[in-house]
Amino acid sequence: ISSDIDIVFVCNERSEALQKKVRTFTSFLQSNDHNGFIFRVDYNLRPGGASAPLIPSVDEYCDYYTRLGQTWERIALYRARPIAGDSQ
């Protein structure tokens, strides 16, 4: 029994190269070997879900959670913390 990990990327400088790096990172995390997979990855907590850009800007992120975010989405982000970049 396992769960997936929810990863959210936020960056004001979206580029195809950055999106390619995110996809490569995802492929690595979801890779399988004789022991199974490392992690199942879910990016659907991003603003707009699966149909939205993979890497929203800070403004898109703030706008979504201010205007449209549902309570369960805000609760899911309550303990989130940045692991790279400027925490502001």
C-alpha cells in the first residue's frame, strides 16, 4: 500500500528547457526496477489541475488559490514548504 507524492513547481521564468527538466525529474522518480517504483508523482495540485501549465507563475498560483482554490486544496498546501529558490 502506498500513496503518491504531490509536487508543485512555481516559477516566473517558464521555458521549454525547464519543463523538460521537470519531465526528466518525474521520469526518474517514477522509474521502475526489480524493486518496484521510487514514487508515484502527481502534479494535479497545481492551479487548474492537469489541463494547466506544468509550471505556473507565482501570480497564477496566488490568483488561483486566492479566488478559486477550494478548502481541501488549501489544506493540502498548509504544510508545504519550498525546497529550492527564494522562499518569498
